[in-house]
Amino acid sequence: MLADAAQVKRLQEKIRNEPEFFHREVLGYEPWDRQLEISRSIRDHRNTAVRSCNGAGKTFHIAHEGLRFLYAHGPGAVVINTAPVWTQVENQYWRYFRDAYRKAQYRLGGKLLKTQLNIDEKWFAMGLANDPDRMEAFQGWHAENIMVIFDEASGISPKIYEAALGAMAGGSVVRFVLIGNATQNSGPFYDAFKDPTFNKIRIRASDVPNVAQRRQVVPGLITHEWVEEMAVKYGVDSDIYRVRVDAEFPRHASDTLISVDAVESAINADREYYNEADDISGLDVARFGDDDSALIRRQGNHAEVIWKVNGNNTMTLAGKSAQYLRQNPQTKLFIDITGGLGAGVFDRLREQPDIADRVFGVNVAGTPRDPSTYVNIRIESWANVRDWLKDAVLEKHEDWYQLANPKYKITSTGKMQLESKEDMKKRGVSSPDVGDAIALTLSKPTEGDNLGVTWL
């Protein structure tokens, strides 16, 4: 019995002191060097803050670290995790946690539930919701050995931070781990990187083996091709590139209309749909040969990219749009007619009587609803998108990040003006076709039937 107890103690010490042993020999996976750096920071430091590029395996690894903490510190160890929305807790962190537990090389014991592992009454891991109105869920957990993990930490409520700090006030071994993309240049996650009590880790895309070696070393991680696409799409000086590739906090410069965080929050939103009868589609027609034409559909606070087509063949676009309208008889279609090519698509659709009354043109250079604030309809529409995003749900699509690219300025008359597509191209940034398409659905139509109707 004593030999068994001594053996268990030695094993726990080995798991505590050699994180790579647990990951390799117990869980059967090989962490790459920056993942092991996270493990060693958790071993050695009370507080760890990790800002990372996209696709570096941060959530995957921190879920495995949750398991390691439980078995490194034995009976009485507790792991609590949260994320900005419940689906991230349930379908990301806990999916990796459950998978690691089930694939372990040895039986780990306990009862595994969807977002909970119970080994005994005071030895468990649990996922909690990021709900500021239920801070007692965090305040109620105290343990001798406790690790609290905030995944996608930029988006977690400051009140939850406060509650978590209370839960970690006592204890023998206490670990607080903040990990995520650096999407906001304010708040507790941002502040952690100026806090001397935190050990700080930054993982750039260039650190990821697949990118550094320009080949697939670790399946599922980002590739050098993805990094190059980000540079072409958004420009290396953009906030999107800074956040998603370089793991830098955004500048949130005064000339950026929509923040990366606002876009990311809407893409990952766990929000109810509402006002789905407000059904408007937007078609942005390519103006240059290397641009795409984009069709999106917005129903209330929900939007999705329907299709993108390279090039600007008027008849092809008119045909695809007509087919789409017939398949979706509830939606209206707003088309940018400013550059001439969109006007050709608009005219062709208006010639077809069964769909003509649902086709509207938007001259984005025209007079806005609020001419005292905006130069034209285009900047007003983008400002409407900025406000709409606060409650929006965006279907996952890479091109929504275009919304964070255009800059704006204040003219000599005190009005807001959005950067033109031509000027964006001059600084090496692709045309925001999807961004302009969603903006059209929140625009003031200038051509078509029933223009007296209030669309917003």
C-alpha cells in the first residue's frame, strides 16, 4: 500500500515537473515547441497570458493542459474554464478535452460528461458560461489546487475576471491562464500584457512549424499559403493581419471604421436570431478584372455569404441573380449601380416582370439619409453595418474580415468619408466585395419601385 502511494506520488511529480511526459506518454500526442512553452509557464507561474495568431492549436493544447493539471495535482484539484460564448466552451475546448481523455494511453478514471469530468467530489473539471449576471458560478469554486482558464480571453466580461480572481484568492497551487487572439486594445486581457505578475507568451504565425518550414508538419495548423493570402487580402499593415497573423493587438486607429473585434464577435456570436422578415440581399459587382462579385443575404441580425464570382460578366451575373431571386421569393435585392457594371445587371433584372419589383439600385455616391454627418450613401451604409454588428450573427466566412479594412476620414466640412476601392488597391488591399455587399443591405435605395418605403 505504501509502495503504491509512493509510486503515485512519484508519478504525480513527474507529470507536474515534466509536462512533455504527460502529453507524449499519457495522452499520446506531440506538442510543438510553443505549446510546450505554455505548459512550462503553467508549471512555473501563477499567471500566464498567451496571445496567439489564428490556427496555432492554442485551444487544443490548453484543453490537454486542463487534464494535466488534474492529474499533476491529484485529489482536490479543480479546473474551471470559460470563453466568451457557450458554444466555444462546449464545442471547442470541451470537444478537445473529451477527445484527449478518450484517446489517453491509460484509463484516467472518473465520469466524463459533455462539459464536465468528475473524478471525485472535490476532484473535477467543469466548463462555465461567461455570464456576468451569474458571477456566483465562479465565486463559489474554491479548491486547494485550482486552475482557471479563460479561452478567447479578449471577449470575456470584466466582471467574470473579478469573480475568478476571488475564486483564486486561497489555495496551495493556483494557476490563472488567459489565452486568445489579441482582438481588443483595452480590457483585462490587454492589461495582462502590461501586468508584471503575468508570464507573457506571444505566438506569431511565423512560429508555427507549418509556416516556418513551408510544409505540413502538424496537421490542422495554419500554413504559409494562408499567411500569404492574409497579406494579399488585407495588407500586412492592417489590423486584421496584426491580430490574426502577428498576434499583435490592433491599433484601433481613429481612421478605422469597424474593429476586428466587432467582426470576430459577430462571427463567433451565440445570439438569438431576430427580425428575420427583414430579408434583403446585396450584390456588389466587381469593377476590376481581379475583383470578385459578391452576393450576401441579410435576414434581420443574421447574414451569410451566398456566392462569390470572379470577374464582371454582366449577363452571367444577371442570370445568377435572377435564378437566386426566383429560388428565394421573400428576399429583395439591392445592387450597387454606381460604377456602370452594376447598372447593367440592375437594368437586365428590371426587364423581367416576375422579379422586377424586388430589385433595387443603390447609387452609393448619392445623398445619404443624414447628409449633415456623411458625405454619401456608402459611408452611411458602412456606419450602419458598424452599429448592426453589435447584435449580429455572421455565418462563418473568411471574407467578413474585410469589414475591418477600409479607413475613413473627416472632410473639411466635418463629414465622414470612406476610403475608395481604388485607394485601397493603391495600398495593396483587395476590394472589400463582401463588406460592400452587406453594406448595401443597410443602404438607402435610389432606383426601383416603392422607394418611399423605410428600409431601416
